[in-house]
Amino acid sequence: GYFEQVVRQCRYSSKDLQGIEFIDSYVFNKAEYVRFNSTVGKYVGYTELGVKNAEAWNKGPELAVELGELERFCKHNADLHYRA
């Protein structure tokens, strides 16, 4: 069989909301093939398929959605992270 997953993470380096990084990784059969990193500001591909996906997603509406996730997902939940 095949195994695919998407791993979304917020990395909090300080209590300052400017120090938050959002990472969205796409994995197929335990190999990451494409990643969005809010610090880089775009998708980066790590395999032949990942490079093709990254090129297409960086030109399409997917990029705008990912850029908004730092604010919507990470910063919105920062208080919960710091209280834990």
C-alpha cells in the first residue's frame, strides 16, 4: 500500500509573535516531497514531483492560502501553546 500525510506545525521560538514559523510538509511513503515554510514564503520541492508541485502551487491560489495560515492557525493558537 501507499502512505501519504500532511504535517502542519507551528514553531514558536519566543513569546514574540514575530518569532513564529509555520511549516506545512507533504509526505509520501515516508519521504517529504514538498514543503511550505512561512519564513521562506513559498513552497520548495525535494523530489521531481515535489519540484513540479511547488512550481505550480507557488503560481496558484495555494500560496495565498498558505501565507494566511501563519496568522490564522499559528498566531491564533499561540496563547494556548504558551500556557501549556
